[in-house]
Amino acid sequence: MNETDPGQVSEELTDRLTEVFDLVGPLYRRTHRKVEQDMSAEGLSAGVRAVLNLLREHGPMTVPQMSRAQALSRQFVQRMVNDAAARGLVESAPNPAHQRSSLIRLTEHGQTVITAVINRERIVLRQAGGDLTETEIDACLRVLSRLLEVMGNVDVD
């Protein structure tokens, strides 16, 4: 630790955090490609998968809420919602809190599809986690959460 500012880390730790950060991009891109390859049977893109999973985890949301949650532009999220709606995976519902911004929710078919996708992904993740401990995964989550926090909110529109 730097004695002048307890929030600062040493150069060595900064270098190690850079290593973590440098792995996140390739991991994201490879995962993105793998997800799309694995979802080709359903014809889903990684963007539609992200929308479906967000709704699975959080329930009905507006497009702006989904946009903020994923740090994606509203236009991109709207395109993904439109694609999902065209496939009967999501539907619009009135939003009692805001007349102009409908809530988007999973249809029964959408729930079935995202559950199947998540179950397939969990099979792959079981293989990846073979020799990792719970402590190591907790540490990884802590580091990645901290990096996400430090990056703060970004304007995506």
C-alpha cells in the first residue's frame, strides 16, 4: 500500500491488475463467439441472450433500464428487444410508472429458451471450474467487481 493514500496500490499490484484487465477483453470476445455458436440452433445472438438473461434475473424492465444495467446504448438494446419480440421471446406490457416506456417481459417461450441456454452454459462452466476453489472464485469476483466499480457509470448514448 502507498502510505500517502490508503486507496492507492503499489506499482506491482497495479501491474497485476493490468494483467487481469488485459484478460477480460479476450475472455469476453471468446465467450461472445462461443455463446453465439452454441445458440445457433435457436438463432439467437449474444445480444438477445443478454436481454433474455437480464429479464430472467430481474423480471420486467424498460429498455432504458436494460441499457443502463448492461452499459449498452438504448438503440442497441431496442434492436435486441425487437429481435427477441419477433421470435416471440419477449413482449411489451404497460408500465404503471411511465406511460411512454413499456415494460419488456419474457414470454413463456422466452423463459424456456433462456433456461435451456443457461443450462448448456453451466455444463461448460462446470468443466472450466475443475480445479478452482470457492476462495479463488470469491477473490476473482471481488477483483472484477472492484474494477467494474472503479470504471464507474459510462454514458452509452
